[in-house]
Amino acid sequence: MNNPPVIPESQSLVEYPSDFPLKIFGSQHPDFAQCVLEVVTRHDPDFVAASMEMRASKTAKYISLTCTIRATSRKQLDAVYQELCDHPLVKMVL
């Protein structure tokens, strides 16, 4: 996987702390939501599982989850993105 260019935190468009939505896509799998939840709560221990929004694709082959985390730093956001992107059940993170 290619690493994105590094932008200094001082030039970030995100103000910290702030609520930051992550959209995570994967194939339909019985453990997908639980696996994503485990990753997200590692990086935001206060994340509330009930706030996770789930949507299946029209064919139900794929699923998307929206998790709005409390972003406290660029380092935290980079870490959660990286761990999600590296997860074998995750196809894409926006």
C-alpha cells in the first residue's frame, strides 16, 4: 500500500479535537462490524457502538459502516486509518 504524502499537523484542515466521520467499506462478512468496532475503540475508547451506522449495498455483497470518532490529533487519525486499511476484511476507508 502506498503511503499518502505527509502534511504537517499545522497545515491540517481538521481542528482538534473534533467529531470525525470514518466510512469503512468491506465485503459482507459476519464479523465485519465487530472487527471494525474493535479497531475503532482501540483508537477512541469512548466510541459508542450504538452510534455506528450500517448500510448494505444494493446487491448485499458489500457493507459500509460509518463511525464518527472523537479525533484528538493527526497521529490518532493516521493510526486508525492505517489499522483499518491494513485489516483483511476492509476494502476501503474514506
